[in-house]
Amino acid sequence: MKKKKLKAKIIILSVLALLLLLMTCFAGLVAKNDPNATSAAAIRTAPCADYPFGTDNLGRCVFSRVLYGGRTTITATFFLVAVSFAAGTLIGMICGYHGGIIDGILMRIADIMLAFPQMVVAIAVAGILGGGMKGAMIALGITMWVSFARLARSHTFSLKKEAFIKAALIAGKGDIYIIIVHILPNLLAPVLTNALTQIGTTMIGLSGLSFLGLGVVPPTAEWGSMISEGRAYIQIAPWAVLYPALATLITIIIFNCLGDAVMDYREA
Amino acid sequence: MIKKVLKRILTLVVILVILSFFVFALMYIAPGDPAEKRLTSQGVAVTKKVLDAERERLGLMKPFLVRYGEWLFSIIRGDFGISFKDDMPVAPKLLQGLGRTAVLALTSLAVSLITSFLFAVASVLKKDGIADRIIKVFSFVSNSLPNFLISVLLMYFLCIKLKLFPVIAKGDLKGLLLPVLSLSIPMIGRFIRQMRAEFLSEMSKDYVAGMRGRGVKTGYIMFNVIRNSLGHIFTIIALQTGTLMGGSVVIETIFRWPGIGKLVMDSITARDYPVIMGFVVIMGTIYLIINQIADVLSHRLDPRPES
């Protein structure tokens, strides 16, 4: 019964998440204004028919910028999670399968990565690399792969003891074949769940760095940097801050809810 | 015992050396030339001769490992070098900022701990009751809120709409309130979630069922549950300090609180590397020491050998 309820919850949340992704993917169809077009005549206009979310300090349409900004944030987040997922899982499987000295070295590196305060390192790295979304992604990616690697490693460890792996070994299958055909599919579910729960955190991190001016380069729209820009004139044009803030909040909540629901579902 | 302590200290030192090397290497490969940046900001016409002299003076011409070694030994002595921006020693700046950040961070930590402890206990006492559900939703939402978002929203609603607070923090008690709230709210969310889970897993153990069966009062049962979860709670707090450090950079920048976080953001804009490096080393050291202490404490509180 509980499982059924959770399943329904997951479906609803997935639809919402998908809707969000589609909205940002097809931002051009939904938003008719150019997100970067400035207009001296329409500076800080309150929300109206032409500009559903109003305009910012340069007369740019906040609605378009929220949609296009979502594209920036969400694409960067998914890319970063996907890369960490791929790299971490690969490292984890190799470590768990082979053990020995490779495992020792890589896992010590992972321990050291976890020993640092993540956001402090990210701010310093992004700051020293000199801003840009690439710098921000590297800054967060340095520590992100670790959770995937640890998870994949522990699952590979326990899978290795299973009879079907031993059978494959006796049948003379190679290590790479066993890892790809027998180990990877069996650990995909928990590692993918981890990826899902990382989306919210990554989004918080990336938009936080952009807010500090260490992420996206203007005039590219991004929620964190929009909030940061709008902050200066929040008294005159609160919509330039409140709409991107709302978008950030809703997106993070949807993905966090989805991650939690999938985790509960797997445990139930 | 002594062997254990020595081992811990040795691990700590090794990790710190790696951290310092990492930071130094990063600065080494960073784009932009601090000597050039410095000269242009002072309005000096940049010629090759002036640039080389400036590089020589800042010690940028020596080989990498020599520079790293010199830097490492000077920070061990407490000398974090000279700021590229204004030729002042970096260490006093960092210390001054650190003190102010500590005020902000410790207040936020205290506020969050007290609040979330009370909420977590209330939520566990009547699991799945109305209070529990409200607390669950609150902790979920606040955990999903980045702290820059909270601070901007608080600023808008409390300072501008309701005019309760000044927009720029002055460093007095009233100025402290908004930064503390912004730092605390996401932390409260995380603490409640973790404490609640911790209490619940402790309460599902046999001894609690046994006490209940013998008719022991709920208050006494809770006392035991809390005492037995303390070890884990210390670990949770220690891990949160990392997030708190990152968060204080954001909050200090927003509210112009003159702590170490604002200092580092100003230094990033000015490419003032000695300050950035000092910041990472100091924050990393504090974080590592706190986590080691929490580790020792949780072993002390739960002397069973690790499985």
C-alpha cells in the first residue's frame, strides 16, 4: 500500500520535473521576448501583458530571463551530475573490482576530498579560476564524484561475492565484460538514486556561486546572478528578484522531493 | 592511547599539507598575472622592465617548489605573506575577519541547535502527529532553500515591506539578527531531519520497548534516547560546520558583515592570492580539527568498537 502511494508520488513529481525541463528547453516558444534585449523605454516595468514578470534594470524581460536562466542552471546541473556520476561510478567499480593498490590510492584521494569543507574549496577554486560557468562546475565537481565512487565501490564489493560473477569468471569472461554486463546493471539503481538526490544540492551550489559572481558571465541569464543583480534595486522593482527566487525554490523543491520519494520507494 | 593521539595528529598534518599544496598549485596555474594586475591598479604604465621588477619583488620568479616550500614554512610560523592589494600583512586581516565570522557562525550554530533540538524532540514524541508533519514540511522546505535566497527574501519582507531592520548590518545586535536568521534557517532544516532520523532509529531499539513495557516515564526514556544519540549528533554538527563556512561567505557578502568571508570575496575580485590561500588554509584547518574532535567525542560517548 505504502509502495503504491509512493509510486503515485514519484509519477506526479516526475511529470512536474519533466514539465519544468520542457519549459526551459523550449523557452523560445513560451517566451516571446529576447532575454538579452535591453529596452530603454521599458526599464523596471511592473508585470503587465507584454512582460508577465516585469522588466529589470536594463529593461530586459524577466519572464524570458527566468526561462532562459533555468536552461543555464538546469543544463549545467545535469551535465555536472552526469559527469560526476560517470566518473565516480567508473572509479568505484574499478576500485571495488580490483582492490589492492589502485583501490588504496583512489580511496585515500576520496577521503582527502571529503576532509575539506566543500563550499570553501569551491569558492576558492571558482574564484581563482576567474569566474565562468566552467570554473564553477570544476570547483563543485572536484568533490562531487566521491559519493558516487564510494557507493559504486561498496556495491561492487558485495556483488563480486555473488555466484553469478564467479560463474562468469569460470566461464572465462574477461574483467571488462563482467564489469559492464554483470556489475554495472546491478548497481545502477542505487547509484542513479544518489544522482537524483544530488541534483538539488548541485543546483544550490551552482546558483550560489553565480550569485557571488563566480559562476555565469553576464549578460547570460542565470537565476543566482539575476537575484544578485536585482538585489540592488529590490525596493523599486521587487519582481526582478522575486520571480527568479520563486523559480529556484520550486525547482529545487521538486527535485529534492523526487529524490526523497525514490529513495523511500527503494527502501519500502 | 598516546599512539592513537599521535596517529590522529599525523593524519591531520598530512591532510593539511595536501590541502596547502592543492591551494598553492591552484594559484600557480590560475589565469592572470598578479604583478600586472597590481601595477595597472596603481596606475603604473606596464612595461616589461617594471613588470619583471614587480614579479621579482613579489617573489613570483622563483621555481614552483621553492615558492611552495617558503610559503608553507612561513604559514607554519603564522606569517601568511603580504597582501598584493595594499602591502599589508595578511595574517592580521584574516584574524580580524575570523573573529567577526566566529561571532556570526557561532551565534547561528547555537540558534539552530537549540531550535532544531526542540523541534526534533517534539516531532519524535508524537510521530506522524500534526506537529510532526508541520515540522517535516518546514525542515524539507528550509533544507531546499539556498541561503542567498533566504537572505534576499528576508531582506525584502522584513527590511523593505515591514521596515523592521536596517538593510545594511552595522555589527550591533540588531544587525546580527538577519545574517544569523539567513544562516540558521537552512541549517535548522538539515539538523531537524538528521536529529529526527537519529532519535527515531534509537527509539526503535529493544531497550526502549523494554522501558516502555516496564512503564518507565516518557521523559526518562527520551533522556536515554537523547544521551545515546549524542555521539552521532556531534558528528552531524561537525560536518555542518563546512556548510556553515561556505554559507557565511555568501551571507557576509550580502549583509556587508566585515568577516573573513567578505574579505575573501573582496580578495577574489582583486586577485589578492595570499588572502585567498590563507582563507582556505585557515578554514580547512578549523574544519579538520572540529571533525577530529567530534570523532573523538563520539567514540568516547559510544565506546563500543566500530563494526
